[in-house]
Amino acid sequence: MGKVKQTSNYDYFIKLDTKPYIGEWVAIADKKVVSHGKDAQEVYKKARQKNRTDQVSLAKVPEEEILVLKLDYRGGTTITGSH
């Protein structure tokens, strides 16, 4: 199984202040939020219309705080962000 490459959109999302988007889907392209809302398909559709790029990432902002961990299969765990 190959290693999954992280995109700059992922890095942007991990650092993003998600408070304005709690409970919503956010679409990220070129290191910025380009669309957000309650309906994932609509958010993605609007993002693709605004940005004619294949690099649109879609993420759900949870209603409660979560901890995101990056697992290192060589034995370590790194905390990458908290939302």
C-alpha cells in the first residue's frame, strides 16, 4: 500500500479557524475556503464553478472539538491539529 500524499489544501484545513463553519462542509482550493454550507454536493458544485481546478478538497467541520492524529507506522504518533 502506497503512502498518501498530503495536499496543501489539507495543510490549510488543519490550521484553519473553523469556528465560522461549525457543522458545515467547506471546500478548499488554492489554500482558501471557496465555498461552505450544509449540503456537501452544493458546496462542491459551487467550489468547482468558482475554481476551475481539480484540486478542490471537501471537509466536514464537526460540531464538537476533535483531535486529529497523524499515525507514523514506525512507532510514533504526531498531533497535527485540533478542531
